[in-house]
Amino acid sequence: MNDILSNKELVLSIIVLIIAFVTHRIVIWSAAKISKKVERSALRKQYLNRYVGYIIWTLATITIVFVWGISRDGFWVALGSTFAVVGVALFANWSILSNVTASFILYFTFPFKIGDRVRIHDKDLPVTAIIEDIKGFYTFLRTAEGEVITYPNNLLLQKGVSILRGRKESIFDIDKDEETDPTAR
């Protein structure tokens, strides 16, 4: 009887691994199609694949733990304790989670991309720069002076951003007392 159970568990584990593998491949294929369509860099596609892969394989591991019948009560206590510690750490530094989430949002929806010249409207630290790379947590910006600025992704969603496309400065930077037509710049 034990041999039959272990064979069943082995078959179910293999099925879970195959489903996880196929799902991960579908995500990679979809990300490649979307990246090509919206002109995203291969590096950003790689980040998306990695983060989604972490989620898929973690879920597959948890499913296999349940298939093999490891004590569910003990498992939930251990998982709950782990999430409690991680939750406290993320609450202490909530920007980690918000930056990763913002990275996904920027990847799929936001209008600027690597190579665009942008103006970030921040009253404390206004920035005009070219986007060099958009990573999982930060966006790398290069100013006209050659300075590289790492700007948190969640702030790109919170602040106003102008895409300059050949303009020297944003219309919001033009002094209201000037006599010139702001669209002429």
C-alpha cells in the first residue's frame, strides 16, 4: 500500500513540475511578444521572467509539499511565521515592495522607455535626464553633466514626469513672467 501511495505522490509531483515549467515558458514567450510590441529592452524582459519565475516555482514547491503529505498544520505555522518576519521587514522598509510593483507597472503601461529624455517634477529635487535603464527597484538616469542618478521606481509613478522628445525643458519649467510663447521652445 505504501508503494502505491509513493508512486501516486511521485506522479503528482512530476505533473506539478511540468505544469510549473510550461507556465513559466508561456510567461517567457508572452513577455518576449509584449517586449517586442512595446519596444522594451531585453534586460527588462529578463527581470520580468526572473520575478515571475520566483513566484511560479515557489507555488510549485508549496504544492509539492502538500502532495507529499507533510503535516499541513506544521507547514502553515512555519509559513505564517516566515511571512510574519518578512512582513515586519517589508513594513519597516515598505519601499522594497512598492518599487518592485512599480517596476511591473512601468514595464507594462507607462509611456516612457529607455533612451527617453524626461523631466521629473519634484519640488525638492527636479531632474532632467535620459533614462539609461529601468531595473527592479531603481531607474538609472543620466544628466547632461554625465551624473548618474538612481531614482526609485515608485517615485516615478508618484511624481509628474514629462517626456521631452527633443525639447530643452518642460513647459512646467518655463517662467510664467516670460513674454515668449512656451510652445516655441
